[in-house]
Amino acid sequence: MAMHHPILRLVRGALLAFCLSLLTTHALADSRVVVRDFPGPSGDAVRRSVVKELGRHDGITIVPNQAVDRTAKRRGVRPDGPIGRREIGGELEVAAWVEGRVRRKAGKLEVKVVVRGGSGDEELATFSAMRKKPKQLDAAIRSKLWKDVGSAISDAQAPEAAYVEPTKEDEEAEEPAMPVPVAQSTDSEAPPFVSPMGGEQRIDGDEAKQSERTVSALQAALTMNTLHRTLHFNDAFTQGIADYTLAAAPMADLSARLYPGAFFSDGWASYIGLDLRAQLAFALKSEGADRTQYPTHYDGFGAGLVGRYPFAQHEVNAIVGYGVQRFRVDDVGGQPAPVPDVDYRSFRFAAGGRFALMERLKIGIEAAWLLINSTGELASKE
């Protein structure tokens, strides 16, 4: 019997090695993670930061959202509902679901991330941060996200189900280190968000539109317009004065609005700014009854305070300012010009707005009332 002991020991050693290899293989298996879309302002950029941060850690595989959506469609379930997450998680061997949202709060961006288990109904960990700019949020995610949720993701297990190998298209659809394009939903209903308190919450329409509003620090436009001018005198004091018509002349029109507060805040400080505008006409020609050519000039300037209120992708505004419009016809060789110079000085009160007709097309509307307090030579008897 003694000669059989070495064989028994060899068999026991082989069985032990086999068991250890199974345990090691299981321990080294990658944790498959789904990072869903993040609703809210700068949500796409914040989600890309989360994907990049999780993907750079060993043992983490990011499951493409496209694979999740296709699986949900095939099974007839919602990818963001508890039942759907459980079925999809089982088929794709999802160990953890990462969901979140971004919202504006006190002029800052606040991100909240929730990590759930593969079955989709167990909250494992949360992460939150508040910063002024998306770049600052990115830095916070890189430095703190893994500390808060990394161990929970690494320890998470996928629900029991048959695994369907994703196609090559699925694997190439989302690289953690590269920007991930996120399709914008055309549904009128806002996407759901998994609350840290558990269960699903839905962002109501008003809150979703408010969270998507955008404010710019500088708005500027340079356009080419046409200047037309007609003067007709029915009770002239000055001798030799004549009616005048300028059919058309090209004119450059520059306008700009600067909101200094928008460089550091998205709140009320970003709603007050400066309204600046200028006009300059060129290639003007004035001719007297005797065919004399008179040098002619037109320009205009204005400045004021503007207040705006943005909502969704639109904004309404009001302006109070002061402006100058000058039209001058110079004398030639001692021969006075047949038309008096005009130098309008006026207070300007205006209201209008910019409204988005589609993603890259906006229309501007403005109406103004001028309180004129000076007209130049037009009101002079000389």
C-alpha cells in the first residue's frame, strides 16, 4: 500500500492546482461595465470623462451602449428599467451599471453618479462633485471617481445568464480613451435618472429645458446692408437747399454683445452685459443740380446696457443705450452742399430675442424706440 501514496499525493496536488486555476481565472476576469447617457448641461463631456477614467483601470471593460440598446430592442425591454437591466446584464455579463446626471446649481455644474449591480436594482456606490466648468469636473472625476466607486465595481458580479459575444461592431463602437458620440433623443419626454435614493425618477419637461439652457459670453455679427436716404423739404429756411435721394449704398453693420459675468458664472451675473454697434457706409455719391460731385459720408455708433433671460436654447433681452447717426455732405470749392448735414443723437430703448428654430439655426427679432435729442444742421436756420 505504501507504494500507492505518491500517486495519491500527485492526484490530490493536480486537483488542488485545478481548483486554484479556476479561482484565479474567476478573480482575474474583467468587470464588464455599462456607462449610460448623462442628461443635463455638458452631460456628454462628463460621461466621456467617466468612461475614460473607468476604462484606464485594469480589469474594467466598457460595454458599448449600442450593444445594450440592441439587446434591449431584441428582448423588448427598456434598457434603463429594473427588468431590462436585469435581462440585459445577464446576457452581456454586465457586472455594474453606471448612471448619472448633470445639473446647474448656484452657478456651478453638479454631477452625481450612481453605480448599480449587474441586476440593476442594487445600489453599490455613489460619487458626486460640483465645479464651475466642465474641465474642472473632468479633473475631479480623474482624481476622485475611482476612489469612491472603484472597489464596488471591481467586486460586482454579473447576474446568471447565457453570455452572447458582442460583434466586432459593438467592440469598436466605444473606445474609453476617445470621445463617445451620444445620440440626442427626439422624444418629448426627458430621459430617466436613477436616483441615489433608489428607484427611477423622471426629469420633468421644464427642468430638462432649464438644465439645457446655454449662455454665451460674447455674441458678435458682421453683416452687409444697404443704406437708403430721402429728404424732401416743404418749408425750408435756407436758400438753395434741394431735395435729396440716395437710392442705395453698401453699408457694413457690426454688432456685439459682451457678458463679462458669463466667463465665470452661468447664473444671474451672466445675464447683464454691454451692447455695442457700429455702421459704416461706403461708395456714397451726391450730385448737385449742376452735376457737381460732393464727398458724402455716413456712420453710426451706439452703446448701451443689455439684460437677457435665457431659457432652453432661446433668450429674450432688453436694451437701454445711447446712439449717434451722422450723414455728412461736404462743401466743394466754396460751393455749399445742397443738403444739410444730419447728426442724430438719441436714447435707444429696445427689446427682442434670439430663438432656435433648429440645432444650428436661430432667428433674431428686435424692436427699438429712439428718443432724439439732437439733429445737427437739419434743425438749423443757417
